[in-house]
Amino acid sequence: MKPRSFSRIKSHLPVNPSTINDRERGKTKTRGYGKDWQRLRSWVLAGEPLCRHCQRDGRLTPAQELHHDQSVKDRPDLRLDASNLVPLCRSCHRTEELRRSKGDA
């Protein structure tokens, strides 16, 4: 007897806005995050695996992302400078990016 197959159900849920934003921004490699960035990212996160902001607040949260202290837009020369990178969890990184976009940073 052949097992029953199911067709994929199309979700009626809205698309995640960040997915749309990522599509509009283009591939990471075209935005300057190629192999050189991936190597540096791995090296920095291996050396400092916890979110710097959470640690400051007494929490131990794994860092999953790197934040450019001085934005790449303002200082492209510091894009691959480890001293300009801050290891953060996703939540803290989102908060920092929102703060920067509002002009608070």
C-alpha cells in the first residue's frame, strides 16, 4: 500500500517583514559580508561568545550577531576592524539598530 502524500499548505499568515527587508537589501555577499567577514565574525564570536549588553545587565546570553560600533556607512574603513565590533544577541542588536536609525546613537 502506497503511503498517503500531502500537498504543501499555503499559509494565510502574513510574511515576516524582516524577510521582505532582507530580499530588498540583497545577498549578504553583495553587501560586503563575504568570506573575509565570515572569518572575522567567527573569530570575534569565539573570543567573546556572550552578548556584551546582556552581560552588563547581569544576564548570560549567547552572542549571535555583531554590531558595528561605528556604522559601516559612516566609517567603511572600520568594516573589518575587530575593535569596532560588539558581540550582541539578536534582541540587543535589534535594539541598537533601532536606536541608530532614530538618531539616538
